[in-house]
Amino acid sequence: MIGAPGREVVKALLPGLRRRFDVHLVVCNAENSAGGYGVTRDSGTALIAAGCDALTGGNHLWDRREGAAYIAEEPRLVRPANLPEGTPGEGWRVFRASDGTAVGVVNLLGRVFMREADCPFRTADRVLGALREKCKVVLVDFHAETTAEKMAMGWHLDGRVSALLGTHTHIQTADDRVLPGGTACLSDAGMTGGFDSVIGMDRQAALQRFLTLLPGKLTPSDGDLRLNGALVTVDHATGRALAIRRLEIPYAPAVSGGGARLLRGDEPALSVRLAARAEVERLRARGVTPALALVSVGEDPASRIYLKRKGEACAEVGIEARRVTLPAGTETHAVVERVRALGEDPALHGILVQLPLAPPAAAQAVLEAVPPGKDVDGFHPVNVGRLAAGLPGFVPCTPRGILELLRYHQVPLAGRHAVVLGRSNIVGRPLAALLSRKGVDCTVTLGHSASGPALRALAADADLLVCAIGRPEMVTADWVKPGATVVDVGIHRVAAPDSRTGHRLCGDVEAASVALVAGALTPVPGGVGPMTVAMVAANTVLAAEGAFAPSVAS
Ligand code: GUN
């Protein structure tokens, strides 16, 4: 944790991380917390106020003379244990985690390429002897330079401590694992602070020191801020680690101005509806009243709300919306017949079949019964194919709405890397086709459930990240490149015991953490949803104008 920039990251990100991972104890190495050197009362107090439960040290702990009294007095601070008898402070302490578990925290200094200290291995043995009766769960912060010494300590302590986490190099290693005896190990947890730096300090000044060998002043970097650490899951009955996961989470207030720009959908949706209304007036003046059939099978609660909104949007712009509701249990052939009859009705210009259909009705056969020239959802294979081939045709409402929302907010797209998460026919696939179209010109990656653990790294490379995976708050800050534009397509109702209603709405994106990293983010609700609804009206106007009928009508 390096200086004021590191403290800022901890303060901003730690509360969300504690909630999200249900963290019971946070241990923070604080030896660089005061201007990059040592700990002071102010820097230690700030870390504790930010949510750290225990602070550990290292060879730089005493770099600030004014910090000495604090190190001696602070009951939440653990200094290296393998120092001479009589060194102020304590080398190990027992903390009470928020679930009541007693957790021993030990700090040790390495000896390879470090200043002299007592043998860390034998000191560890002695400390564990003292801790044996006090707690089952023990975390050791081994502050050491070399990987070899840290790995050796991991094997020395395997089965006797819950976690052995290295610090000191500031560079996170990729060797996180649980050893056979149940000790979670990571050679170095990395650093929290500015990565546009030399191990957290201003890179120009650091470079000058190497070039000139003069002792120039180093100050903490505040460029490319990130939180590094590790999350260890421990069986508190046995003290054995169950899992360890490295964390690297970007934090970009400088890019996002302290919070992502909100790309709201209500304004662009209004302008889409106003344009549709003007077209409807022209059509009506020619004696054409645009009309749309909204077909549903069964009583899906979410569908009921969507259909209500679509009907209202149509009414607002002057489109006649006719609801066609078939009961759950209707056979596919009966739904198909009904849709075909609607297709033959010359007074109807558009047909939208709301998905999902209640079983046993099969969606694909029903969608193929919609004449392509009336297919305002763009789900008929003819329109799917036309979109894939870059030909004119109906474009599904959500992807079309997303593109219009990005255009309205002037988000640059040409040449940018767009990553679309989710390969549904309703959003992911058609959006990937749209974004890679000539004139839009994104480079597109389509990630999905079978992309496996690589999905997160794909997402973190995106300039534009579209989340349409259907899992509440799955996309967190560590999936997002600082400054990226994030489009949240999901909408979910999740339990919220503290709220008046007992629930809240959220998307596929954890907005609270992502807003700290992203440059721009669509809100849920009020982002993509209104755009989808507006595009139903816009596509129905196109259908009434016969926009695609001459070449594609069946
Ligand atoms: N179900 C979920 N989203 C959609 C949509 O955009 N159109 C239809 N027809 N059904 C849906």
C-alpha cells in the first residue's frame, strides 16, 4: 500500500470488496503508507478508517521517525517478529474477525538481500508455538525480497498456518495456490498504488536515481491506480485454506472524473420516439395507420411489463398496438397458425412475438411464421441473414437501441475493441454483427459462457464492454479497463433486505465498483431498457413504410 494514492484506492474500493466477497478480516501491509516510506499515526489511522482490521510492516516500517510512538502503541499493528528483543511493538497479535473467528497475524522479515534480522524460519516456529492455543487461523505476511526464500517459508509452514503471503517486491506474482497441507501461498501480493511508476514511486525520479546514482527524492505515483491483494478462504474450524485468489482491481478516478459518465437512455429514447411520431403523422396524412401486433404465449411476469411498455410507446407515437395473448399450453402449430393469420392481415404492419413462449410452444417455428417484412424484432432468419451480410433489414431492437444510445452520447467506436459478453440471438450475436459493420467499424470479440475463466481477461481488454450475460452483477471493476465504456443490458430483481420493498433492480454489472473504473456506464434501470422500447416503435414505422417489404417480404 503506497502513500496517499494507495490510501485513496483502499478507501474507495475496500468497502465494496468487503461486501462483495463477504470478507471477515482485512490485513494491509502499511510500511509504505506514509508518503511511500514508513507508517505514521495519520496514515495508519486512515487505513483503519478505510476498513483495514490489521496492519503489518516490513523493513521500511520505521522510515518516519514520527511513526515510532504509533508503532509501539497501535494495538492493530504488527511489526516484524524476527527483530531484536525489546524492539517496540508486537511481532504477532490475535485479531477477532467479523464472524468471531480468532485470527493470528504474524509479520516476518526475510534475510536474503535484506538487512540483518533473526532467522525468520525459527522465529515462525516460536511464534506458532505461542499461537497454538489461541487460534486455528493464522496469516503470515512474509516481507522478503526473493521468491526462493518465500517459497521455502511456504513449505516450512505448510499445514501449520492458513496463509503465507509475501510482500516487499510490489510486483504481484502469479503463483497463488493452496499447498497440500492447507496453506494458501502467494510469493508476492503486489502493491496498491500507482502503476505508472517504478514499484509505486514516480518513474522519472526513480529512473534519475539509476542514471545518476544520486539520492533524488521519490514521491508516490498517482498514475494508473490499482488495488492488489489476495483473497483467502479458510475453514475456520480447522484453519486450512480452501482457496486463494489474487486480486488486481483498477481504480481510475482521473479517467472517469471520480465516477463514470452516466449514459442515460431516456433522452435518446425520447428523441427516437419523437422522430417516430413525426413519421407516423406523415403516414396517417397518407391514410396509413401504422399497426403492430404484440403476441405473447403464457403469463411471464417480466414479459408482461415489457409488453406494457412497448404498447405505451406505440400509443404515444400514434401506432395502434394490438395485444394477442394466447394461454400457456398452446401448441406450437396453433401459435404458428395465429401468427400466419396476423401476417396476412393487410391492416397490420408489424408483428412482435414476445419471448419466452410458455411451453410447449417452440419459439423458432413461431418466429419463422412472421413475414420478414413485418418482423419488427428482426428475429426471422431472413433478417438475421441480412444483418450478418450487411444488407438492409430489420435490426433487433436492443442492439439497435444500444447503437443509437452510443451515437447520441458521442461514444467513439471506429477502430475500438468492443467485447460483447453473451451470444443470445436477441442481443449478443446481432450486436456483434452491428458493431463490426462498415461505418461502425469496431473490432469485435464475442465472449460467452463457454469462454471460461478467459472471459474476464477478454472483458478487461475492451474499450467498449457490453454485458448481456443475464447474471446479476457478474461484471465487477476488475473486468473493466480504466476509462472503458460499459453498456449494461441486464435487468434483475435481487433481494435487498434493507430496502423498503425488500428488493432492488440491478444489471449484469456491479455498478458501484465499475463506476469507479469505467469512463462511462449505462444505468439500470434507465439505460438500455428505454432504448429497446423506443426501437419497437421505430421499427414499426419502418414496417408501415414498407421499408424492407419489397425485397424481403414472404
Ligand atoms: N424477450 C426478451 N427480450 C426480448 C425482445 O427484445 N424481444 C422479444 N420479442 N422478446 C424478448
